[in-house]
Amino acid sequence: MMDWLLAFRGPETGLFSLRDCTKLEQPLCIFVFSFKFHRPNIMSLILYEPFRGVFYTPFYAAHALDAYGAEGVDVEMVTATAADTVAGLMNGKADVSWGGPMRIQETYDTHPDCEIVSFCEIITRDPFFVVGREPRSNYSHADLMSVSFRSVAEVTTPWLCLQEDLRRSGLDPDKVDRVVGPSMAKNADALRAGEVDAIQIFQPYVEQLVAEGAGHIWFTAASRGATSYTTLSTVRRTLETKRDQMLAMTRALYRVQKWLHASDGATIAAAVEDFFPDIPQETLAACVTRYKSLGLWGVNPILPRDGFHRLKVGGISGGLFKVGASYESCVDISLAEEVIAADPPPM
């Protein structure tokens, strides 16, 4: 005969007992099971965006579709400034940022030991346009030499790329009657008022002006071809210590790229509309449709050498930096290659 003490711990009542299980005619076997409930290991990252822009749609789609969560990484997006996207990496306030390799090239000129590295390209062409007050179906860059023109003031890359286009056409960009200073919104108003002949802008100003009949597209900078405009970047020590998280982000964005190229403009616009509360959905869909038709968004996260080189040459000829950095020193495509080889499904 055996006496037994069975002890249990309940979720609310604590420890309780069942005693006096005596006079058992058969041996009693007790099996004790331990259950441990696992939650997915969520890895957190701080991601800096430079400013809100329609051409950054793939990044917003990643949040809207919970692509990062699907890959087990929690990404907190913080709206910073273009300058902070680099400074935040260097001072450790951000784990990763998106922005232009042009600014990274400039940083290497002043801080050659910064160790910033781009590892996932998303915007593979230039998202800016030259829009004129009058139609100009046979536009050539020589036309800018005889009109009043306002270039983008908010960031430097659009003009640096355009002035390199002019140089390659045998033109002197310093001879353009160019004004820098007003915002794109104010320049759009100036075009409407007939105060300027042509302006350099991005979406949604393009669709708004075209829809109103107040502006006409002269030049789409995306037609230039590969110009690596926006990538995910971090510093090398973070890429090494948080490689799994960076790989998860790259995989998530690759899945978004696949989804984006399989979806129409209206579907994409509906997914990201909460990020653009001031843009009517019809206008947003038109913006996305035009960008998509121009091949603005890459089909994979590889940062190509020709796109990197085209951007770098513009920075040098425009005087932003003298040397910059080599492709090998500030680009790492190993994560992109790994996710492409894995071939994950679209979101």
C-alpha cells in the first residue's frame, strides 16, 4: 500500500493538494509534463525615414502589410530629417535608415572612417520631374538654357543628378537661369501663377499640376536609367551584430517588391493611403501608377554598380564631394543575394 500526495498549481488558486489516495490495488504511475509556451522572438529595430514622400511607397507598404512582422522583426519607423538618417546611424540613435547613397558618399568625404554601408536598394531610379508651364513634347536639356527654372531646394540630389545630365549633353549647368530656395509646394504655386517657366518636383505635385492643366511634363528623370536613389543603410558593426534582423528586413522588403510589381496602382495606393492623409486616393493611385510605369522601384534589393556610379559622378561633378567612397567600401549585397536565393513568396 502506498500513500500519495498530488500537488497542483492552478493559475489563480495557487498550490492545492489531493491527499489520502490509499489502498490502491494496482501501482499508480504519475507522469509530470512541463509545457513551455513560446512566442516568436521579435527583434526590435529603430528605422529612420528622412521625410514623407510618395516615391518611398515600398517602405510604407512594408508597414501596412506587416511584412516586417511576418519576418519576425519589429521595426519602429521614426520620421527624422535627411541629415539625421546618416547622423543617427553614426551616433547610435538609429539601427537602420533609408536614404540616398549620395549623402553617404558626402559623409565618407568628411568622415572616411564612418563605416556606413548600404545593403538593400529599393528606389532604383530618380523620382523627380521637370514640369513646364507650357507643353514641350520635343524637350531636350538645351531648353533649360533659355527659360526661368526653379530646382528642388529641400534636398540636393535631384539637382546634382540633373546638372550631370546637362553636362553630358554638352551644356553648362551654371548658365541655367536657376532659382534655389522656395519649397516644391511654393514652386508649384509659382508655376500656376505664371511666375516661372519650369520647375523640378516630385509626386504628388506632378499629378496635381497635370490634372489642373497648369503643368506639363517635360522630363522624367527616371528615363535616365539606373540611378541608385534610396537604400537601407546601417554601420558595419550593426550589420555584423544584428545581421539576422537586417536579413529579416531585407527579406520583408523583397516580398513587398514582389507584391508591388504584381499589384496595380489603385491596390498599392489603398494599402498606403493612411501614410498620406492629405492626398486624395485617386491622386495617390495616379502617382503610384506613373512611378511604377517608369520602373522607379527595383524588382530585387540588389544595389547595382551602374546605378551607384551614376549617382557618384553627379555628386563629384556638382561639387558635393571630391572623392566619396568605392562601391566595395560602402555597399554590401550579401543579404540581398541571400534573400533572392531563398525566393520567398510575395506579401
